[in-house]
Amino acid sequence: MKFELMASMMCANYGNLEKEVRDLEQAGIDSFHIDIMDGRYVPNFAMSLNDMAYIRSATDLPLDVHLMLEHPNNNIQLFTEKLRPGDTIYIHPEAEYHPSTTLQKIINAGLTPGIAINPGTSVETVLEMLRIVKKVLVMAVNPGNAGQMFMPYVGKKIMKLLSLKDEMDFEIYWDGACGEDKIRTFAPRGIKGFVLGTTLLFGKEESYSDAIKRLREMEIEM
């Protein structure tokens, strides 16, 4: 069983971002996950538009851009014009008056549209958007900071989304507090990919190559 692994670049070493990108590429990462925060929708600031643009120029791998911004529709073109077909932009439906309008702009730019669902957001409130998007990023923790604890009730939400994904034609991705146990449990059930942060990838003595190889080999065990 194959699943995607995405590197959460807000956890990377900014002392040498180019080396981080190269090392992760060589280690076999599938894509780079870019968290952009405005200090309003979430109580933190993370990566910038320029960070995103640099990583886009430094790799041919896809970017998954997670916008934790109030009213992303106001500035969505700043992001779409710096990305390429195959890249994804996730928005939070609660952050926008008319999220479907923002998603359509992402589609019109030739990018992959996605929504991110907070732990406290019910599937029912985003049901119609599931017919528009291609990716759903399920937040296993409240967005805004790395290193938070998993919220167990999110598992029930994931099972509900899994029951809808084939009918509505979208894939599900996991973000936050992603340990080996989460991959072992949810990859066989149909989660397409996992965002790797400080729990499994960054800030460890283990090299990126060894960490990703170990996670890939879990496929044989499942």
C-alpha cells in the first residue's frame, strides 16, 4: 500500500533552507508542505510568500500550500501566480465569506483546490465543497503551532470523510501530531498522505533518508 509523505517546511532549519530542500528531495519526500499564517486566523506567524516562492524555485517536486489566512480571496493571486500546475492550495472554509469563489480562482489558475478542516469543524458544514475540491487536509490538532497533541475525536471525522471520498472524488491528507501509529492505522483505511513535522522527521538524530526509508518500509508490514 502506497501513501504520500509531505515535509512540513515550517519545521525545517532556516539556517540553510536550500540544503534542507536538497536533503529532503534526496531522501525521497513526495512534496513540500508550506504553512502560511497571518497572525489573525491563527495566533502565530509561519512561512512567508517569499519562502514559498524560493522553495518553488528550488525544487521540481509539488508544493502543498496551506493558507491559514483571513479572507484569502483578497490576495489569492499573490500565491497562484508563483505556483505551477500540480501544486495545491488549501484554504480554511471558515476564513472566507464565499469559499467556493476562492476555490474557483485556484482551479482557474490551473492548481489543485483543497480545503483544510479544523478539529472543531464538522463534515456537514463543508459537505458541498467536497464536490469542488480534490484534496481535504484534516487537521488533527488546532492549526497555528507545531508539536501539539492529537485530538482523538478527529478519527471519527476521518472515517466519515473516508465514506464519502470515492463518491465525491477527493483524497484525504493528515496534518498534525502524525506519529507512526497514525500512519499504521489510517493509511490502510484510505488516507492518501501524511504531513511530517517534528514528531517523525525534523529535529531528530536520524537522517531524513533513514526516517523516510523506515516509514516507506511500513507499507510491507500493513
